[in-house]
Amino acid sequence: MTARTQAGRKAKGTRAERRAAESLREAGWFVVRAAGSHGLCDLVALWTPAVATTSERGFIPALVVQVKTGRGARAAERAKLRELALRLSVKVSVEVWTYRDRVAVPYVEVIQ
């Protein structure tokens, strides 16, 4: 892979993360983006009272989101996210948001 190709993929991923964060903010969530962390999750979103009463998922005080482009998370990544969800002491929804090319909304996979 050339440096140019790698830079293009990184930029595409960054755009997807920002897009996901903006979607959550517009829905009333407080969002923190873990830029450049190379960790298990890209976004952590904390609920606000307005979201808690209108959420389709019921009362979930936090979301942990891994953002992908093109393909979804691999089995090993999903297993690590499941493990993270089990270790957290608060009720949290661990999700993978996959943005596919030329599709306006992400495919959301709820891990836990």
C-alpha cells in the first residue's frame, strides 16, 4: 500500500467518524471523539435527559461506537468490543457503525 493510498483511507475514516459524531450530536448526545487513538472505539456518547425520554432503545446512558467504512468489523474486533461491554460497570450500548460508499446512513450493528 502506498503512502498516498493509506492517507486516503485515513481521511475517509476520519470523515466517517466526524459524520457519525455529528449525527449523534444532532440527536442530543454529548460526543467525545478519540481521534488517532487506534483503540477499541472511535466515539463515546453520553446521554442527555432529552434523549433518555425519547430513545427508541430505551434508557441507555452511553454509547461506545466503532466507526468503519466499506466493510464491517471483523469477528476479532467484535469479540473485543463484546469483552469491553462486559467489563463496563454502566449500562452501555456497544455498536459498530459502517458507512458504505454512496449510502447516506450507516449500517448499525449492536454488539452489546
